[in-house]
Amino acid sequence: MLFDPLGIITPFVLIAKCLIQTLWQKKLAWDEDMPEEELVIWKNWLGELSYLEDLAVPRCLKSAVTEEVHTVELHLFADASERAFAAAGFKGIRYAKPPVGSLRFQPPQRHLAWRGVADGLSHGNVCPQFDKLANNTLKGDEDCLFANVYTPHLPELSRPATAGLPVMVYIHGGGFSTGSGDDDIYGPSYFMDEDVVLVTFNYRLNTFGFFTTHDAVAPGNYGLRDQVQLLQWVQDNIAAFGGDPHAVTIFGESAGGASVSLLMLSPLAKGLFHHAITQSGTALARWGLGSRKTNAAKKLAALLGCPMEDVTSMVECTRKQPWEKIAEHTKTLKPGFQEQLRVDREAENPLIPDDPHLLLARGEFNLVPWMIGLTEEEGAFFAPSLFANKRVVEALFKENLSEWAQTAGLVTVSGVNKLDCGADPMKEAKRVYDFYVGDRDVNASSLLPLTQGWADRHLVSPMAAEMTLASQYAPVYKYLLDHIGPGRLSQAHVNLFRPGVPDFGTTHADDILYLFSNDKLPPVRRGTPTHTMVRFMVNVWTTFARTGRPGSDVLPMPDWPVFTELHQRHMRLNTAPSVGERLFQERIDFWKTVPINEPWRHPVADGLCLEGPNAEGGE
């Protein structure tokens, strides 16, 4: 057998190291009695030393991804959670064949079982993307379909199997164009304290994940199909990591939240998960699932020098191009042009077979308990990108209706109408301006009306519609995160790009801080409000994963009511949780009167109401 000294010793060394550091910080003399809390940890540490011999044997996991079962060895790394429990992690596990060559722009294929030893110490490649924090440089590789599994308890191979732990599968955000499941942002340690198995992973992004010709030749949604394949891999293999394949919860934030909502709608995901948590995302907004046809595939093919007369030949030519070349040309397309999630009814096995509004209204979705929520000021996170152009900001301040129509998402950049046929974008832009600004002063220090309008249009209203429709058939639980803590991820992001932007409060992506340990932020100190929120939030999420009902014993809180159309109640998540009703109702009611042609208002036709010289292509 092979041995991994780092993986064997690390949990014990970390526990002892943390214990000694704690005693030093308390200025405890060596001849003083050890405090009770540290004494418990010390005794546990001494007791677990007897298991060192067992841990010294690398884990032999049975791979069930093919009918022919092979035994493989995965080197593990180990870590200690806050409560000093040893936890094991396996990084960079292939869950599908590399989507390269003839498999580019194709549904993922099951990865065949491998022989020998696999390295579980390092993450696999991230999927191709441009790193906004490194001067927009290209990073990653097309061979990127890797998963990471973290578990507080590995099953004893020599003993009969017992009931596994709840499994939580996290889908990362990033606008379907950036991100990965790596632990620099999505660290597992908080979840390891709650006795669950955590799975993170990569899925194809931007052009590689969503290239489409809007027909059976290239129906698209490959990145979403990667997510389904990952869930199938979990069903086949998670028991070997101590997880229960019959207790799988999917959760995700932003684009990951939209992915969760889309998986709720997908017949391909039926039976692959048992609870769902959508964080700041929705399937009913145009950015979550669009029906608009664009000619992005043709534009990319033209840049690559591929023939466009025949769709099949065009796709085959594009498939043969170097991935780096595709990525560089993708960057020249308009933002969002390459992330085209869609109803793919032309596919042999459709992922989303019909308009999402209709699927929800008919109850044709995966009827599992569903927790859905958002932060209090979702739009503030996007202020730097929304208002980076000084000319645009000044035009908004001066009631320029053309700029308001674009900012409010009533028309595209090139002027194509996003409203129902016959609606006047300028008239509706004036209504939006009057509702959010009116006689109030809006300037560089008071952007809140602008950010709220943007969030209500793209997140708050679509999410409210999604909850209302779904609650007719499945138990839905709504939350609002409004706790304001120091060092929040989104505020650091905002200040990095636009120093001096006012802090509007809890915004998009702040929930990530309380769920995952993060290498980019200082460690959370015990006894602080942030530490309390971490324990509380993770406990709420894992309680839902265990029972299908959210709750927590970390903080006193009322019973969490079910969301219904009649009683639209939600839980406010902060250090004093409370129940509220009809969140942002006036703002939601206003957007119901704006005739936007998107699934959250009504089922939509295949495309916009295209009018005028800029109609072709939809952008």
C-alpha cells in the first residue's frame, strides 16, 4: 500500500497546533490548569490518536461509474474543523470525460473507472474563463470537469455500511462565465462541523457551456447538463465517501442559484436530489433562461473563419478550433452574448422541455422542499459595473429616458425592445424613473434608488413570481439575509473596482461569507457577531438538508412558516431572526405593471418582439 504522511498526520497536527495557539493567546502559564473547553479538545485529541493506524491506510474507493467495477486509491488530504474534528477531502475527481475534441458542444459523457492511484490533493483545472482580478487574463483548460468531496467521516471498509450522512452539492456562481468549485472561496470547514458531506465542482462556462445554434445540431445548455451528470456521479459514488445518495441537497448562489431553479424544472434531474436551495437566482428572469434567438454562434464562427452556409459544417468547424482561440474571440462578443441558457426542446433529451413559467404553473417540476432567498440590497453589488461610465450616470441623474430604458432592462444596448409587442419603452422608462426617483435627489453618493430598481427588475420580482408559482405544488420557504458584517465579500469586491462606493448594506454574494471559509478574507474570530452568523447560517442550511424544513438551534428563532400565495411570509436572517410578510411588495407590484416579455410575467414566445432595423440578432 502507498502512504500519504501529510494526509495522515495533518488533522492531529492541526488540532494540537490550534490548541497550543489558543492557550498562548489566553496567556496561560504552563503550570496552570487547562480551561475546561480546551481540556475537552485535548482529551478528544489524545483519544483519536489510537485511530492513527487506520488513517494511515489510503482510502480504497469503489468506482461505480461503469458496470465493471474497479478498485481505485485516492490520496486524501485532511483538515480540522473548528470543533477539532478531523475531516477528509478529495479534490480533482473526474466526474465526466474531458469535453474536448468531438465531445466539445456535446452533453457530458460518464467517466470510465480508472485503475491505480489518483491524486486527490489538488483541484483540477478550472474551466476556461477570463480572470477579472488579473487584468482579464485567460486561465483554465477545456479539460475541467472535476469534483471535490469533503467528508467528516469516511466509512470503514471492513465494517458493514451504516446510514450515510446528508450530502450537500454546491453550484458556484459567476454569471455562467466565471468561477469554479475550488476551496479558495468555497472552503468546506464550516460544513464539516455539521456532519454533512459537501461536494463542489466545475461545469462548462460561457461559449464552451452554452454555445447554441437553436436547433438539434447544437441545442446548448452543456454547462447545465454537466450539473446533471455531477448529480448522477453523486448517486453512483457518494456512499464511498460516507454520504447518503437518498439525502442529497443542491444549493447555489447567483448563477448557481439560477442553476438550482433550472434543475428543479428539469426532468433529467428527477430523483437525483431531494431538497433545493436557491440563493439570489431564478429561472424566470431572462438572464436565468432566455428564449431569445441570437446569432452569437454565427458571429463566433465568422471570427474563427468557419463556413456559415450549412449549420452542421459550421458547428464541426468551430468544434475543431483550439479552445484558446475560441475563448479569445468570445471576449470580443458583447457581454452575456455567449451565455445563452434556453428551452432546448429540439434536443434528443431536453433539459428544459418547455417555458419555465408553464412548467411551474402546471406543477411539472421536481416536487421537493425548496428554500429560496435573497439579500436586502441585491443590486448594490453591481453598482461598479452598472455605473462605471460617468456619462451614463450623469444621463441617469438628468432623467435621460434612453439611458433609463437600458438600465432598467426595457431595451437592449442596440435598442431592441424587451417589452411586449406594442409597448413603448420610453413611456415605461418614465414610469420607472418616477417610481424610483421622482422628486428625490439622486447623485453619486445616493445611488440606492438605481440599484434597487435594477435588482427589482432582474432578481426580486422574478424570484417572487417563481416562489408564488412553485408554492402551489411544493413546500417553499423564503428568507431575507439582512445581517451586515465586516469584511463582506461583495463590499471588498466593490471597493476593489470602485473605491469609495457607499456601503448600501447586505448585498449580492454576502451570503457566501457565512457559508464557506474563504482564503481571501481574514479568519472569522470566535465570539464575534460574524462567527455567530456563520454558525447560524450553516446550521439553517444543514438542518434543511437533513429534514426538508429550515431551522436552527444556534439562535432563538420562531418557527419558519411555509411561503404561500395568500401568506407570503419569510424569515429575516440576522442575529435576531424574525418572520416578515410580503417582502418588497410595493416594488414587486410596480414591476407587475411593466409589460416585460419574460417568463416571470407570462409564458414568452421564442424571441423578443423584434421591431426596427436593429432587431436581427436580438442585441
